[in-house]
Amino acid sequence: MLPTFRDRRWATVVATAATAALAGTGLFAGASAQAEPTSGPAVAATTTWVGTWATAVAVPESGQALAGFTDTTLRQRIHVSVGGDVVRLRLTNVYGKAPLVVQSTTLARPGAQPGDIDVATLTPVTFAGATSVRLPAGAELVSDPVRLSVPDDGDLIASMYLPGPTGPATYHGGARTTGWVATGDRTHAEAATDFPGRTGSFWFLDGLDVQTDVDGSVAFVGDSITDGSGSTTGADHRWPDYLADRMLAEPRPHRFGVLNAGIGGNRMLLDARSPGYGVNALARLERDALTQTGVKTVFLFEGVNDIQQDPSEYDATQIIAAYRQVVQRAHDRGLRVVGATITPFQGWSAWTPEREAVRASVNQWIRTSGELDAVVDFDAALRDPAQPLRLLPEYDSGDHLHPKDPGYAAMAAAVDLKLLRP
């Protein structure tokens, strides 16, 4: 019997003994390319699988996402929070219209130049022992364990070859990092010079798990501010990245995986109206937060787009009701919920006094209701004391909605890390 694709809390895709049965289904392709599944080394009983990196994906509606890929290798950088010696790669075809064939996948540590790999660390990724895998439309899969060490706050380079045509490609639009694109199977290529194309998105990636003894993971559900809009590309300066840096200074028993589930333009109640902005937070909550590997806490920081995007939500009680749904669904799974106040945006083109009143009402509920397990006051952390409806100028990216790097650092500094642990 196949494991449930969306439940990430199962240990592996399938036991070795089931490989022959699965081959008959066509799920794991390429019998001639079979390899022994990589099992992890003997580890202490206290270790478990924890998500160390994740991305939230959107419906492909236009451009490259809608067109998909044919005879293409995608090379993508994964920046982890907590490290380890054994990892698992998670792939997604959740918004695909047809089965997705990934003919070959490798993981490696970075090389000397961006996009290069350290060939001494190049490791094939298998799925139930096969190097080729077929993801059904709507499915997510997790790889066999891969023996490959990655340090805390380190990078892995994932390369996957897609014979295609893939059809519409499940993706995350704003990667805030560079990816590399080449024709043909270049999954074993050492140098980025073999990849003439570039991409600013994540493609078909769902997450990376690590076998570790840290204290679970935290899923950060948010919009473009959590996604890092306005931060320096390639610098890993989103506010959850800065928070991960702080977390790694803690004693090891107090560390946790940091999983960024932010999507630019995302809303709590409605699907955003622009490509790449994702389905509403209530619709994606299960996939992007509640079933993340090892998750213990959900950090919720959304709502400004419900207020400022058209059509605007002028009834604060509707946004509050959505927050309550997140709390209830997380608590039903035994998860903790930390909420954050909505940050100022006066000066942004869509700001009006009426929309500001909605923000104030929602923030009042977040601060005083007692329904969240803990609260972080990002409004107070970022506002200008002289003009409290605006971002502090030194934190403002210039559009008066999104912070820049110092603002994101200030957000991370405002979080009491103890609030994120059960």
C-alpha cells in the first residue's frame, strides 16, 4: 500500500521490500537505473526527521510556470537552518496537470563559485531505490535518506533533470536567490558555466528534511514580508533567515528547523489575483504548515493583503475569524500558534484611513484576545515613533509596505525564541 503523499510524517517513501511492488505501478521508473536505497547510519534514539528548509508553492498561471520544461536540468540552491549528516529531499507536483517524470536528481555541497558543486560530495538521490521517479498530478514525494553532511546555516545544491514536457510547473515565484538552467541532463555537471540560463524561482521543490536531535520545526506562514520582498537577493536576509541565525546561537536542545511558508501577495481569505501569489492561507494551511516534517509551532503573520489588495476586506471580524480557524486547526493537531501584529503601511499606494482602521482592529484582537498561544508585536518593532502608521525610514525598502534588510533583522530580533518552543 502506498503512503499518503501529503502526510510528511511518515519515515520514508517506502521500505526496500516494497520496491518491486511499486515498480509495477509505474511510480518509480527506470528499473535499469535501480540503486540500493541509502539508509542512514546508526543514530541515537533521540534523533528524528525535522524539516530544515521548505518553500510554499503557487498555481502556475502564466509564463514559464504555465509552459513548463522539456529536456531541462534545473539547479537550485537550498539554504538550510539546522544541519546534519543525513537528509531527505521532498519534491512536489501538487499543481501539475499530468504525471511529472524526474529522470535524475543529485545533491551536493556548493563549489567555489555560485552554481558550482563540490564533486567530491555529489550524491544521487533515489526514491525507493530508483534514480528516476514519476510524481502523479497533485502529489508530493519524499526521497530515500541521503548520506550527505550539511552544516547549520549551510547550503545544498539540488539538480534535477526533467525530460518533459512537464506541463504546468509547480513553483515558488520569489526565491530571492539564483537558480541555474541547462538543456539536457547536467545533474552531474561541476560548473555553473554548463548552465546558460538563470531563474529567480524555485521549481518542483517542496522541502528538505534532516535527521537530527533538535526540537522539531516551526512553520512561518506569511505573505511577501515573510517571503523577503525588499531583501537582498542571494543574501538570505528574510526575517526568518535572521531568526534562524539567532536560533543557532542557542544551546542545541533549544534549536529547531525554520520553514518559510511565505508567498508574496498571499491573503488569508481570498486567492490573490496575480500569478504566483498562491491560494489563500486557509486553503494551503494543511500542506504548508500543519503537515510539515517535525512541526511543533505555526507562526502566523498575514492579513495586510486582505486589507490593502482589491477587493479589500473592510470587516475586521472576517480576518479575525480566519485567524481563529488557523488556531483551531493547529490546536487540533497539538501544535502551538504564535501570531504577529500587522505592520504599518501608510505611504503605500493602497493605504486609506478606512483600511488603517481594519488593521488597527485586527491588531487589537491579536494583542488582547488571549486566543493565540503567544504574540509578537511586529507593528511596534517596525513603526516610526514619530509617525506610527508608517515604517521607520531606516527599515523601509522605499515602498512603505516592505522592510529592507535592517527591518527584517529588527523583526527577527523582536521574537522571543522561547515563544516558538512548546
